Amino acid sequence: MPLLAPARPGPSPSAADPPLLDSGHGRTDRFCIGLERRRPSCSRCRADRSRAGRPLRRGGRREVVPIAAPPFEEAPFIRACRGLSVDRVPVWFMRQAGRSLPEYRAARGPGSILDAIAQPELVAELTRQPVDRYGTDAAIFFSDIVVPVAAIGFGVDVAPGTGPVVADPFRRKEDLQRLRPLDPTTDTPYVVDAVSILAAELEVPLIGFAGGPFTVASYLVEGGPSKNFAAIKALMHGEPLIWHELVERLTDLALTSLRSQLDAGASAVQVFDSWAGILTPRHYRELVLPATRRLFAELAESHPDAPTILFGVGTGELLASMATAGSNVVGIDWRVPLDEARRRVGPGIAVQGNLDPAMCLTTWEVAATETREVLERAGTAPGHVFNLGHGVLPETDPAILERVVELVHAEGRAGVEAPG
Ligand code: CP3
């Protein structure tokens, strides 16, 4: 039984369809008519494009290509997110694009990662690199969780080896004025452009992403990475009204950013509330979950067919709450075995994870044994996306990850129908 209902099927093409100069998708009020370039937000345009291999990007008319289904609807990653059967267990890695890859280090160049993120062709290349190298079943968009707040001028940079740093942290009510709404077309046009390039070229689904409200807030309030999150906890509990307004504004930023990525052609999205595991279950439920629920509810309204993933580190005690946030998938770090994680998130939710990234640092034998352990714990029921429990560590030998992908494809059983 599928865990989740499959996406609504699109209108089926008919042999009697007349040849059209426009895309003729019956959604001309919103999309397509007379456009030289097809719209990624129109699912049939996207399907035509995937069949035709390329979008109509450089002018000229195209022939209408009949299509069977929207693109990537059959991809193992999308099917596993929906809790459907798959022909192989899909796998991708958080931080698959990054310092562990020599081709990344060669292409990335010096300077802040925020400068690299603002170059669409470079972003497209960095996003594609790990897919080409590892054969992963999804690409993660190359960007960062602080891009929306940086783009509206909050004053954030990303320091190499440290992470996001804020020169003038969020401390008082007046700082709310520094968090205006995001306009993706003028504030982050490079995100829209890079996603459009990738949506046209990738052969696997593209995962867009945003930071979760607690995690982004933690950088703004702490001023950088933190060990005990004292400043943000003091704000959450000492100034509840300011916290509420802060979390709602950050949720709006994430929502606008995720919508712009989906409109430009991303197939799914992940919300990284990476540091939420520092909270007690009650504080998470009362102070973070309501905004997170709103985020997924509003996304489901505007993009009902896009699978969604919610992830955090050290969230073992929060999993039952996170499972009620409204995402299709919950990401699991390595601390909770997947069979136990499945029990905690309950039916109707797929799980993603959860190999300890450090298990890829030594020998292939260690990585293989630990990968098999994850596959074993994932069981045979559908709804497992293989991943690490957190990001790829920079010291990782790419050859090990390549072999992990092969092993998951060969031996993963969750939702894989036996041949014949
Ligand atoms: O493959 C990918 O995942 C690439 C896209 C990506 C990056 N950051 C690029 C990046 C994604 C999905 C992120 C998300 C992100 N950024 C998170 C959530 C994921 C997680 O790890 O929990 C967080 C907390 C951040 C904030 C951030 N940005 C940190 C902690 C760091 C690392 C600092 C360091 O140098 O060790 C960054 C910088 C960053 N973002 C790098 C990459 C590839 C490091 C390499 C570089 O600067 O070139």
C-alpha cells in the first residue's frame, strides 16, 4: 500500500491534438501561450522539455511532443518520498556538492561562498558535479540557508571553516525592521536563473531548500555558530512576542524562497532545521512547530505536487512532533536506528537517512557494513530515501561515496518490488 496518495495526474495528451505554435497546455490563462521559453511551473511544459531534451531557451518555435506523465513523477526519489514502490532505493547525500570533491575545489574559486552562489552557471556546474560523479538519484541545489537573509541586507556572510557570521546580530525589537519580505525576482534572481538552468538540464529531480526558522534565527541571534544556543534560548523565553514575530518573518522568507525555487523548476524541497535538536520536545512543539506547520501548509497550497522533507540533527526526541509538521518525509540523523525512527514518525511519512557520515572516512569495509545496517533497518516497506545522517564530511574519499551509491542501488529493498 502506498503511504501517500500519488500526485494528481496531469491532463492526458490526445492523438487528435492539433499541432500548436504555443504549448497548448490548456492552462493558457496562467502559463505558456506565446512564450518563447516554456515555463518550468507548467508541469506539461516540463514534461515536453524532458522528452525533447532541452527547453526552448534560445528563441524559435518547437514541435509539440506528446507526453505520458509529468517529468520525474516516476523517478525513484519522488516515488520514495510519496511512499510508493520503487525499482531501486534512491540515494543522495546532504553536502554532496562541496569540499570533498576535487572538481568542486577546482571550480569554486576563492572568496565567499555567497559570491559563488550568485553565479548561475557556476551554481549549475557545482550542483551537477556530484550527480555526475556518484550517480545520485537527486541533485541538491547549490546555495546556502542564509541566502534569503543575506539578500535582503541583514548583513550575513559565510566564513570558510566557520559558517554564517552576522556582524550586527539580532537582539531587540527594532531589529525586526531589518527583516523585510523577500522579492525573488529582484533580491535573488541568480537563484531563479540557476534553478531554471538546472531544471532544463538535469536528468534527476532537483531538490530546492531553505533553512528552518529555528536554525536561521540561531545564526541571526547568536551572530554565528553556537555550542549552547544561550542567546537564542534567552530570546525565545525572555521575549516571546519578539520571538514569535521573528520566527514568522523567517518562515515567510523561507516560504517565498522555496516557492521561487519550485516555480523555476525544482521538483522537491527540503527544509533544514539543522539545529532544532538542541530544544526540548515541548519547546520545539510550542515555539517552532507552529511556524513550521504553516510553512508546509502554505507550500502544499501553492505546490501540492512537490514532495517536502523536514530535517534536523539530534532530533530523536522531536521526531514524533516533526512528523506532524506536514512534510512528506522526515530526515533522520544517525543516532536513531531507522526501524525505531519509522516507529516514531508513524505511518504515512517516509524517512530519509541515516548513515553516520563518519563511517565513510575509513575503509570501504566499514562503510559497506554500516550501509548494509541502514538498509536492513529500513526494512522492505516503501518510503525510504537513503542519505547520510548529516552532511558529507570534507575529508571523505569520493570513491567511498560512489560505492555506497552502488551498494544502495544493488541491495536496498525498501519498496522494491521483486522481479517477475
Ligand atoms: O550539497 C550541498 O548540500 C550543497 C548545498 C548546501 C550548502 N549549504 C553549501 C555550502 C546546503 C544544502 C547548505 C545548507 C546549510 N548551510 C545548512 C543546513 C545543512 C546542514 O549542514 O545542517 C547550514 C547549517 C548551513 C550554514 C553553513 N554554510 C555552514 C555550517 C557552513 C560550513 C562552514 C565551513 O566552511 O565548514 C556553510 C558553508 C557552506 N555551504 C559550504 C558549502 C559547500 C562549505 C564550503 C565552501 O565554503 O566552499
